[in-house]
Amino acid sequence: MFTKVLISEDMQDINKGVYTSLCELGVKEIQQVQYCDDAYLRIKKAILDDAPFQLLISDLSFKSDYREQRFPSGESLIKTLKEEYPSLKIIVYSVEDRLQKVRTLISDYQIDAYVCKSRNGLIELGKAIKSVLSDATYLSPEVSQAFNTNQDLEIDDYDIQLLEHLSNGLSQEEISAYFKTKNMSPSSLSSIEKRLNKLRIVFKANNAIHLVATAKDLGLI
């Protein structure tokens, strides 16, 4: 079993639940932080002290407050940690169940497990910890279809943003204007129209409402 684990979670009740689960698994040293910046500093210092953490369990969403953070989210923390310390095992424990997000975290950031906070979340977390200990990747049931070939729809992060803005009620003209302010490309109205037409074909959607509904059903947005 892992002997030194760090929990990065800003909700105290969840922190306690994860802590208890780790104790039951026999983890000897467990540390807890409520800010991603603190997690990064703890991990860095532990390595400098030649007593590294073996596992990080982190949420993705952290509520902002008076403290300015270098890492405002678990995703930004994980991205940096995997770049700097690729051998560190990381389990995401989050309420978010979008399949596209899971694919990105597994494929791009090489996290070791993704567990959804749910009624059986702590049970699934225990399974994930044992799997990661054996160098296996683990996905909880809610997101187990993330790498199903039937879900491979050849879309990228740009498409996801486009769908998210559409789901929030923005028109194509408004999306185009927003992308231009953010220097995102392509941002022209014609390019956005072509991309949405492509997505409608990919998802076999009759219209924009059907497209958004299908994307939500698949956990993409």
C-alpha cells in the first residue's frame, strides 16, 4: 500500500471521508490541503527533503476566495505536476463526469485514475487506489465509457468550447465575436457555421438544440 499520500480538496467533509478511507487502507502518512498552490508546494518540498509523496488525490474545482492562486484549479495543478514529476501517481476525485474531460486528463496529462464523487464514491476511490498501486488505470463506472470506440467522435477542445457556448444560448455571431476577443482561431462566422455543420453531421443532429442535447447526453459538455 502507499505509505505517503496527499489529499487536495477544499470541502472539509469530503476531505474527512477520503482521509478515513486512506486510514482504513493502511496508509501511514496522510496530509491534507485545501488549496492547489499548497499541494504543489508540499509535493515540491517533500521531493527536496527526499521524502516524496507517492500519491495525490485531487478535486478539479476549487472555490476562489481572498487568496490569489497560481493554480486556480485541480486541472492546472495536475498539468504542471505531471510535467515536473511524471512518476507521481494522481487520482482525480470529482463530481464532474464529462467524458471529454476524462479523456483529456488521461490522454494529455496521464493521470492514473478518475473517480466520480457519488453515493459509492469512496468505495470506488478505494478500488482506484488499489488499481493505481498495481500500475493500472482506473475509471469509476460513471465515466467508464470515456474510451469506448463508439464515443470516439473526432472532436477537439475547440469543438467542446463551441458546443459549450452554444449550450449557454450564444448565437453564432456572438460566439464569433467572443472568439475574436480571445484571439481564438478560427473565429470567423463562416468558419463557425462550417464547424457546427460538421458537428451536426458527426452527431446526426437535426438542429442546434438537438446537437447540444446529444453532446450533453454523451457527457461532452
